[in-house]
Amino acid sequence: MSAPQNESTKDKTVDAALSCFAELGYDSVTTRLLAERAGVSLGLLTYHFRSKETLWKAAADRLFWLLDQHMFDTVGQLQAKEPNDFGRETVRQIVFFNAEHPELLRFMLDRGKGSEQRSKWIVENHLKIIFQAFSMTAVGLDQEHKAHAFYVLAGASGVFFASADEIAVVTGMDTKSQTAIERHADYLADLIFPA
């Protein structure tokens, strides 16, 4: 297999794993199911990823790399703005990311079930870094409120999209519409960084 084919196979496998883990949860996913969803043989899957845990970590890395890229591409250009505006735009962009990637919240809620090790790994490799970045952008918030704001944002920005079917039945709202996404982004920005 050539290097480009190798990378393509690994990418397909990681994408399938991210989808499976977010949809079904770690414990319900088997390597056989992952291979089927990725369209690769079980042998090829285990050749690239020695275990389900290794593949889960690769899926987490992919998800947070996507978030990092999104934030860098959008918020990274706003450093000349007023601090409160910078914080508000950070919130808005996190909402926009969750609208595109509702699997983020599902993946995160499942991560610690049955595994203190997975939970610690994701905290050390991703969440501490993201919290530090958020704290730097949240200059308008008192230090003791930053943790609360961070977790309000993490939950509220994701649940609106991860629960889209339920919200549609309960409220009649289409959370995938651009209007709903913009309103949700503005609402959370106003909540966390009042103008």
C-alpha cells in the first residue's frame, strides 16, 4: 500500500471511529464495527491502530484538531478587537463549530464512562489546553467565574445541536437553520459576555 493510500485508509478509519464513538459510546463499539464502518478489513484496522483505545485517542485528537483549526482560522484574526468583543466572538465560534460537529458533545459525554484513564487522557491532552486558551480570551470575566463560564459554554453550545431531534419535537425549532444557529450564538455570547 502506498503512503497516500495508507493515510487515506487511516483518515477513513479515524472518521468512522469518531462517528461510531459519538453515536454509540465507547463500550458499544467493537473493532469489527469500526472496520465495517470504515470500509476496511479488520486486519488493516488493527495494522494501523493496535487497539480500540488507540483508535479512540486518534478520534479525540482529530475532533480537537478540527476545533483548534476552526478557532485559529476565525478567532485568531480578531486580536485587535476589544477584549469583551474577542470573548463574545470566541463564544460565537464555539457555537458555530458545535453546529457543524454535534458529535463533539456526544463524544465528550461518553468519554469517562467506565474509564478514568480515558477521562484523564483527554483532560491532559486537550481540555486543560482549551481551558487555558478560553481563560486568556475571557479577560472580562472574574477569575472565579471562568470555570463556570467555560462549562456553561461547553454544555450549552453543544446540547442545542446534539439534541436537534428532541428540540424539534419539543419546540418546533430547526437547530440546523442558519437563523437558529446565529440566535443561539448571540444568546450565549450575551449570557457569558454581556455587552
